[in-house]
Amino acid sequence: MCCLISILALLGPRAAIVVWWLAQPARWSATFHTFLVPLLGFLFLPWTTLMYVLVAPQGVTGFDWFFLGIAVLADVAGYAGTGYGNRNRMPGYAG
């Protein structure tokens, strides 16, 4: 089990989504009623998708919104960090 957690930490949230979906497809079906929303979450907001699947079957109330906000911030930070780290590769960008 420890190796599985280490592998998921190294591969990132998209690998965790795939493994969790294969392990508990009923939870994903209870959370999402269509395939489009989790697919878009997989592509654009993987941390938010993982957190939503964790809290949504019991209902999103109270402190769950805080955890969803942290997940959105993690997704935004990932995109912002990538853009900031690759800023020197863009020709003509003097930032």
C-alpha cells in the first residue's frame, strides 16, 4: 500500500483519478451522472476532481467547501507555476 501511495504521489493527480476510478467505479457513478464532467476534470482540474469525488457523495456542506477551495488553488498554482517556469522560452517576453 505504501508503494502505491508513493507511485501516485510521483505520477500526480491524473494517475490517482484513473486508479481510483478503476478501484471504485460506483463512487464515481454516484458523484457524476455523466462522463463529460469527470473527463473535463481529468484534463483541466484534476485536484478539484479528486476532492469533489471525496466529499460529494455525502453532500458538499460546511468545511467541505474549504477543501474544494484548496483543491482549486492547487490546480491554479500548478498552471501558474508552469507558466512562470517557462517564461524564458517565449520569444520577446521580457518578464
